[in-house]
Amino acid sequence: MFKRTAAQAWRYRRLHSHLSQAGQVARARLDRSAVIASSAAVTAGLLWYSCSNTIHNDAVITPTPGNISQSIQNAATSSTGITEDDRGICAVVWGSNQYDVINPNEPGVERVQYPVNASWLKDVALRDLALHERHAACVDARGDVYQWGDGFFGSRPKSQSEAQGPTLTLRGQNIIQLQLTESRVYALSASGNVYVFPANAEQQQLPTPASTSWWGTARPAIDFVEVAPNAKLAWGEKFVSISAGQNHLLALTSSGRTFTHPMNKNANTHGQLGLWKFEIPAPPSSISSPSRVPVELVPRAVADPFTKASPFSRASLPFAPLATSSNLDGIEDQHIRFSDSLFEMPSLKGVKVSQIATGSRSSFVLTDSGRVLGWGANEFGQIGLGGNITLDTITVPTEVVLSRNVPSSVRTRCIDISAGGDLTCFIAERTDGESSVYVDLLTCGNGQWGGLGNNLFSNAQGNPVRVKNVSGLREYNEKSQSMSPILPNAISVSPTGHVLLTLDTQAHGGPGGSGRDLVAWGLNHDYQLGTGKRSSLPVPTTLEHPEGGRFILGRRTALVKDLAGKVWKKSADVEQRAAAGYGNSLVYWKIK
């Protein structure tokens, strides 16, 4: 009896356990179904959101349709630099228009996503054009300087009816080249004179004269100063090229002599000026003092070698080191008359230079023998002295060796230098023992956004590297019946990190060639590469028109007007040139 009762109890416990497990399984199935249903709902929501909102990997600010140019939304819009109605010439622009630099006719447009023709430069060919962050300037066919941009006018127009286009500033000086800084414009005339005037229109105004001249001499329209050499040039010698950094200027004469000019007290922070001691005009308030004041600008690394050292390792100094001489304390350096002279570099006397170039805080010269000398800031390796040189300041001109990565039997000669910001480009011509010639494009410096062009994003590169896709290119030469190297025709390096390169694919192609290919790479946050996307490119990529086809810079004969609207020449030879600005790009027609 007892055994039977125990067996029944055991069977009851098994039945209760089985029923309990069945209930738990049923509840688990219900919970699992609920989880699956909720997961499906979340997934469907994410799919709908991702399809309706595209998120780019390196996007900074997602533009809205209201701040992108309406003219590019039409698929038939041309971007060739030729107008569709009368086949006249015009500029092509794309990228940031935050300060009305590339498209002043549409002040409400923040960005131009694709290359598009710019009507404000219709039938206009220029001698030169320069872009800065907040202002721009150009030289028309008559040699007069025009300026525009929010930095020039001082404020941004609120509507299209208040649009402010190019305004004539410096006239009658026959200008051929421009260089811009944040607050100044430097202009080189055909006769070799160098002028400087403020970048802001209000600062250009001349003071009202106390009386009118008896002879009726015409006053200049703006306030400008001629920057003259401190020593007399030789007979027939004149300045033929200028290049401006952030706070300093280099000038080259027809005899190959190199001169330097300090813009303000920060002109030699990294030794980019090439000299320490010079003279500046005395302030107007000091009547009894001499007319010239000797001053000294010492590079920071020399004035204080431990400026970047930790407090533990930093040597204690009895006094704070001075990077500027004490007599500079009361002198205003933001005026165009801070320095009115060009000084020949003592270390380059006797060295014949064929080209000059400047980065933001670095300087370069190319000698007539094909060697490169560089000095100035080197935090990112932009001087190109190699990976073993870790100095952030190079105070004396030092040779840049471009033959490190090639066999010793290959002869290397530099034929061109381009620099912008903290990025430097060298065009090296290489010849091996078999007389085979090819050309490499080498870059060094800050490639954080792909500006090095070697398919890497590196913020420091001291050893010049070979740029992919554009180095070592060759084509068949119709005249010599042999293979010839494809040379870069022009390079424009933006201070913000993108590069525009024009390949001379027409030089040896015969009469069937249509122009030169335009390639771009580097930073692309503001559509400055013209791809329609915001992804930065670490390798050179051939630019294409939004309407289809390769972006080719052409040559032609066209009617040319000045910026005043008057016909300059009915049949002038012009060619397209590309300029890389601060987050934007512009292709204009240049007079040959």
C-alpha cells in the first residue's frame, strides 16, 4: 500500500513538472515572438531612415537644398567654360561660396556641389587670378586689379539684389601677377615694380587732403605703397615673380637673385624669412629719431629652444626670451607701411635661382641647375628633408634631395615647385643610363586629408613620396616618333589641403588633341574636388563634367572684354587655368 501510494505521488510530480515545463515553453515562445516582431519593426525603421537620409563618412555639415546653387540642379547645365547661347568664354566654379568668393552673384548660395559655368566672368580673360579665404582678386586684360568677396566689402549681402561683384581698385599700373594674404594684396607690374595695398575696401580709402593741388594732379584711387629693393638692381634687372606666404614674401629678379620681405612681426617665426636683421621705416610719431629703425626677428626655436619641452626637462631661464627686438614693441605691424623694402637673402648671394615658391610658413627656391633649397616650418616634414630630420624649424636654406628612392644610376633634376599651406609638390625629371626620360610628381608635408596623393592619409611626411596615377606617365610623340613623358602643365595647391593638377596631354598628341586633363585629390568637405560627393580622395582622380565626359582644359581664340565690359580684343588667344582656393576651385580663361 505504501509503495503504491509513493509510486502514484512520483507520477503526480512528473506530471506537474511536465505541465510546468510546457507552460514555460509556451511563454518563451510568446516572448520570442514579441522580440522578433519588435526587432522587425526596428529594422524596418532603420532601413527607411537610411534610405531617406544619406550619411557621408567625412561629412561636416550636411547641406540643404536651400544653400546649394540652383543652377547645378539642371542636368543640362554646362561646365565647359563655354556659354551655350553664343559660345562665349566664361569661368567654371565649384566648392565653398561661404564668403562669396567663387560666385558673388548668388550671395545666398553656401556651396556649389558640381562644376558649373559662372556668368559673372562671361567673355572675360584674365592675366592672373588669386583666391583667399574671405576675398579674391584678379587682373583683367588691361592690367587693372579688381577685388571682391566679403572680406573686401566688409559684410555679406543679405539678398541677390545686393550682390557685389568685382570692383576696380588698382588701375593704370599694368599688373601681371597677384599674391594674396589675409589682409593684403601684393601686385607685380610688367615693369618689375612690386606694390602692396590693403585687402579691405574701407582700409584702402585715402585721407581727405587739406587742399587741392594747384597743378590738378590726379590722386590715386586707393592707398598703396611700392615695395622697393633695399639695394639698387643692376642695369636691365627687374622683378619677374613674387610668392607670398602667410606673413612673408619672396621676390625673384630677372638675374636670378632672391629677395625677401617681412609683412609683420610674425614674418620669421620659423625662419621662413631667410634673415633676422633688417630695417623698417620709423613710426610717424617719432620726429627726432632716424627715418629707419634697425630691428631683429629671431625664430622661436632659436629664441627659446625649450619652448616645446616639458616643465621637468625645461631649463630655467633668468628672463623670458624675446623673439623680436625691444624697439618693435610700440610699432604697429598691421599697416601696409610696416616694411617698404625687399631685402636680398645673404645666404643665397651668388646662387642663381630660376623659381621661387612659398608655403604658409616655409620657403623654397629652385636653382638653374635643378636643385631645390628649402627653409622655414617643418613640423609636418613639408621641407622634404627626409624622415630622419625631426626639426620643426629650418633656419637656413637646405638642399632637398629628391633622389633617395631611385637607383644611383638615375639622374634627377627638379623642374618645378608648388606649395600651399603645409603641403609641397616637386616635379622631378629622371633620366636613366639608357637615356629614357620620365617625370615623377613628389609630395611631402601634411597629408591628413589625402593631399600627398599616395593613397594614404598621413599627417606628416618628411621624405617626398611618389604621387600615384600621374607619375611616370608617357605618350607617343608624333614629331619624334617615340615615347615622351607627360609633363604636369600647372599645379595649384590649396592652403586647406586639396590639389588641382593639369596634365599636358596635348603637347605630343598631334593636331587631334582637344586639351589638357584636369585631375584632383585631397580634402573634399566642401565639394572642392568637383565630384559631387564629400569624400576626400587620397589619389589623383580625373575630374568629369556633371553632364558627362572628362574635364579637359582647352585653348581657343575668343572675344575678350575687360571687367568694365569694354572689348579689349576681338580675337585673342586664351587658355583655361585652374586655381585651388580655400575649400573651393575655379577655372578661368588666361591670356596667353
